[in-house]
Amino acid sequence: MAGKLPVSPLAPASFPDLPVIEGASFATAAAGVRYAGRTDVMLCRLAPGSTVAGVFTTSATRSSSVLDCQSKLAAPAESDLGAAILVNSGNANAFTGRAGDDSVEAVCAGVAGVLDLPASRVFTASTGVIGERLAHDRIVAALQTLSTNLSEDAGEDAARAIMTTDTYPKGAGRVIETEAGPIRIAGFAKGSGMIAPDMATMLVYIFTDAAVPQPLLQEILAGATPSTFNAITVDGDTSTSDSLMLAATGKGPARVEEAVSATGTAFAEALHAVMLDLAHQVVRDGEGATKFVEVAVSGARDDADARRVALSIANSPLVKTAIAGEDPNWGRVVMAVGKSGAEADRDALTIRFGDILVAEKGWVSPDYSEDTAAAYMKGQDLRIAVDLGLASGAFTAWTCDLTHAYIDINADYRS
């Protein structure tokens, strides 16, 4: 992509000071996968005894890396020697036929060789342009250097290496005290466009020093996904390469043996907080975004209907462009509710922008002020709340506005 994008106005002030996760080390390199002069490969080495879980895109055209990771996680772990994750940016290695499979095999074999691991314990991901063969030989050539530079405190470098149209690296972490001892969680993500997940989203890697059996790790991760990464959208498009992986090194003092326990609950809540933080950062870095928008739906027939309405509003180009123009065009919200396919009753519907009551009982509120609403829309963090007035179903989604910069970024993506 031509030129460096300006940092999103919604970006955090700095990359967070992440807790170091003993047993998870990182290294990066500039392999020249697509662009010269930037780091584009990240290697993570996980200590012996680590467990790994993941959720992935449900796209019918998912990449070779996704298919390979899904296959490996579905099989029993063949070794307690540890594991590794290798990620490249610049090329998605998706829709590349058998050549894509060959690239994954070559990279996995190379990583296995330099780290003395079975290839079955090497997980890869690729992000970038779809439909172009991956120059995997450039990645393989960098592996020796990567393996000798592994460090447990290189999380920010790892987050930068996997960026594509991202304007800033995204990280989040928590340290919690439990009855079993302290638990540290740290993660990083990339994602800016092609964001409308149906499992997780983009590329996300989260690590903990707790010891967690793999089936339980998978259960907790899957349970936290619907209300975090499956609740965000930038543009309504689901990637071929979306991957979310969680690794537990077991190098800390705490063990999580059961989900329904004080330690299990504390761990799940902290993990959810990290995932939600990262998910929000992805939306805040949405391509061309100037507004971060929460869409909270309540009073639906059930949670599924609430989700339909929330995502219908969050994905509507008309709603999103109105937000970009700071126009409190609540009629577009009404439109999005009506097209969602969810049960709705005009006369039971309530709409709010922030604390402003916009519409109720089938018509605009008698106390509604267009000027007050227009002033509210000038903020960077906005909330649209819809109560369907039917039952107790609820769901919250997060999105951003749609500006001309989104068109500029994507029209120029491959050049």
C-alpha cells in the first residue's frame, strides 16, 4: 500500500506496559514478504507444557494457515516439547491453491527445525493481500535469526510486525490475584479493515502464565468470543484469515482446573477484559475511522434478535456515513432496525443517542432537540441505544464511522 497512514485519532496514547509471560518469547524480522524496510514476520516460542486453543474464521474461502491450525488443534497434542507461532504480514496466503498448502508446510518445517519441535506443534498465520503466492522462502531464510533473538519482553515488537493497514500496534494485559496465586495475561492484535467476524477476528494472540488444560482453555476462549471479537464490525466483511489463539504456558503458580471455580471465574473474567480491550482497539483503528460507536440493543424477543438488530445498525453504510457527517439522522436507525429480520413493533421502539431520548411510542420524542443531538454527534465516543420493548433479549456491538478515507485506503491497497 502506498504511503504510511496517519495514526487513528481514536488511538490510545501509547502501547501498554504488558506483563511479561514466562514461557512465551518473541522475535521479529524484516523478511521482505511484500514491503521493504519494515518488520513483517513474528515468531513466538512457547515453553514445554504449554497448551494452545484457538477460534478461526468461518469463511468458506479461509486460508491454508487457518485450515492447518484448525486441523492441528483438533488432534491430540503429540508432544510436550512446547509449541510455536509464526505470523507474516503483507500476504494472506489465501486462495492460492496447493501452493498455499506447500508454503504452510515449508514454514512449519523450517520453524520445527530451528526450534526442535514437531511440525504438528507449529501454528502459522498470514495476513495481507489475497490471491498472491507467498514467498515463503524469504520467511524460512529469516528463521535462524528469529530463533536466536527470542525474548520474553518483545511483545510490542511482535504486535508491530503483524500490522497491515493498522495505524498503531494493539496490546492489552491484566494481572489478577486468585486463591491459586497471581495470573498474568497479555495479548496483541492486528486488524483495521475487513472486520465483521464470525468466530473471532483479524489476528489475535493472547498468552497467560496460568496452567490450563487444553479442553478447558478452548472452552473459556470460545465462551468469551461472542461478546468480544464477534461483537465488532468495521465494514461488514469477514476475512479469509481471521485467527484468535490463546496459549497457557503453565509457568506461573496458578492452575485453572475447572471453569466453575473461584480461580476459573477470575481467569475467565480477566481474559474477557483483555479480549474486549483488544476488540475495541481494532474498531478504534478502523480504516478511516473518526468515531467509535457502541450500539446497545435491549428489549428484544431474545439475544439472537438483539444481535441481528445491533449488527444491522452497526453495519449500515447509511448509519455510518451519517455518524461520519455528525448528523443525528435517527431515521436511518429506524431503517436498520426494520431491515434486520428481527421482530419489532413500531409503537414499542425507543431510540437514544447517548442520554438523549430521540424517539418513543412510534414517533419522535416531544422533548427531542435536533441541536442537542447534533452537538452530541461531534464527540469521538458515541452510543446508540435501541430498546425494542418486547422482552429481555440484549446484545451490544461496537463499530466506527465510514469516511472517504476508507475508500482511499482500500482503493489503493495493493499498489
